[in-house]
Amino acid sequence: MEVNQVLDAKGLSCPMPIVRTKKAMDTMESGQIIEVQATDKGALADLTAWSAAAGHTLLEHKEEADVLTFYIKKA
């Protein structure tokens, strides 16, 4: 998977991972992929719901060593 941008949102609490993701997505072109790294457990539900509501596609998410990593394709 080719990632166009990586966003480090580790250590941030809700709603900051979503705020930072939205801001980063605003600079990207349709079809590009962002990798978001977060440590807030709420980010799993929040980023999943936000992606769907905004029309973006959550391609994959994984958890390794307490870091949640999301791959989101811009609509």
C-alpha cells in the first residue's frame, strides 16, 4: 500500500486525532492514503465513524505495542 502522508497523533486525546486527521486530509487529493498513528483507544471507534461519515474509506487498521494505526483513503 502506498501511503502519501503519515500523521503522528500518538499521545493525543479525543478529539485531537480526528481534528489533526481532518486538517491533514484537507491538504490531500482524492484517492490519496493517509496513515494515522494514535494511542488513544477511543480513536478506534472515532476514526472509524468519522471516516464513514466524511465519505472516506478506512482501508485497514491494526494495533501493535499500544499504537493504533489506520490507513484511510480520501474520498
